[in-house]
Amino acid sequence: MAIQDISRYSYKDVFSLSVVDFEKACVVNKPEQIDSYSIYWIKEGKGTYHIDFKKFSFDGNVLFFLSPGQVFSVDSEKIKEAYKLTFIRDFYCIQTHDKEVACNGVLFNNVYDTPFIKPCESDTKKLSFILENLIDEFKNTETAQYDMLQAYLKQFIIHSVRIQKEHYPIKDDLDSKLFKDFSLLVEQNFKALHSVTDYANRLGLSPKSLTKHFQKIGSQTPSDVIKNRIVLEAKRQLIYTDDSVKHIAYDLGFNDSAYFTRFFTKAVLKSPLQFKKDH
């Protein structure tokens, strides 16, 4: 996307809205690590994106959500109309507001499910109305602008959660809630805690009982969730940073870099250095 094709509105470098209105192809080969919460709304367009080393293709009206740390790149895209909302935790903390909004582990901080949702015609009208109000408020210099901008962002997120629940129903049973709680715990602690027992204890369960709950919803095993999250972060750091394998190993909680190399190679079928070279 060329800079001249984007209109950008921002508030004190903590919240911004970019509006794209053009039709052209764009190929970005170098992965970019996201440093803020981002909502992309491709209102009209098609393309293929890579998110955390997985390939996703879309055609039409879609929304997708990225969290800090995720790796994003564009394989190809042809966009006619699109919007990008970005905000940092200091502007709107999704963890603090999760009881109200319920997006933590659903739209954001969720590396386990498809990131795309498709709004219907009525949803599109509602989201468009919210964005129109946002743009007007960005241009406003009256008092309480911060509160108004935050309120519109909150509306946009809430409506996105409703769209997600409609198309990808979120089960409210005990097993599904347990998976969400477990996955959020892993997201917060995977660098320090590597064993199922560590997480089971925090959830007030035995490792065996936790595994049985996962079996009921047809999910990966708890051990696989932990392992895959560690491997994902290792991939991110290998590609996005210039840190040594030893440094990455220690950052991910491995006291022995040789053990980390064996762990990574078994999971990816490539050594860390080979993986870095290939990408």
C-alpha cells in the first residue's frame, strides 16, 4: 500500500484509523511483527495473507484481528476499500474490559482459531456507521475526545464479537470455558511455565482431569497447546529478531540451548538456524 493511498487519523499515537480507497495489487514479502492491537476491515477486496506462518485467503468483505507480537505478511492483495484500526493497551485494555466486551481470547490473543470473520449486509451498515462517527470524532477538538473515541472503538469491538459468535458459535459449556481460560494462561505464562501440571494447578485441576476436558471438545492435548505456543514464539523471534538461538532459548525458559534446539527440531523438522535461513 502506497502512503499516498492512505488517509490516517490518529489520537496521541495511541489510537489510529487508516482509510484505504484504491484498487491495486500489493506484494509484501518481508514479515512484519505487529506492535499494537490491530483490526483490519477489508470491505471490498481479495488477497492472501500469512499470519503467524499460516496462509489465509479471502475474497469479499472480511474482518481480521491481530495482537501484539503476531507476525503478518501479505502474499498478494487487491483492495478497493479497507480500514485499519490500531490501538495500544494504554488506550484500551481488552483484559480489563473483557467482562464487558468478551473479546480477549476470542478476537485478540487467540492464536488457535481462524482470524477472519465475515459481516453480513446489516453488520456492514452498523460497522460503517461506527467508523463514520469515529472519523468525525478524530476531527473534533472538543473536550472528552478520548472518552468518545474509546466508546466508538468499544462499540466496534463488541459488534465484531457478536458477528464472531453468530458465524462461529462460542460454546458456553464448562469444557469450552476451560479451554479459553487455559489458552489465556498459556498466552501469559508460556515462557516460564512449560508443564501441564503448572497450568492444571492454577486451574484447580489435576493434569489428567484437564486432559479429559480437552478430549471432550476434540481439541489438541494441553501439552500440544503449550508446545505449539512455544514453537510459534520461537519462529517469530528467529525471523523477526537477530537474537542468537541461545538467547531465544533462554528467553523461552530453556536453561539448555541444546535441549531447545532438539525441542524445536522435533516440532518443526528443521533446526532453528535452518528455519531462520529458509525464511
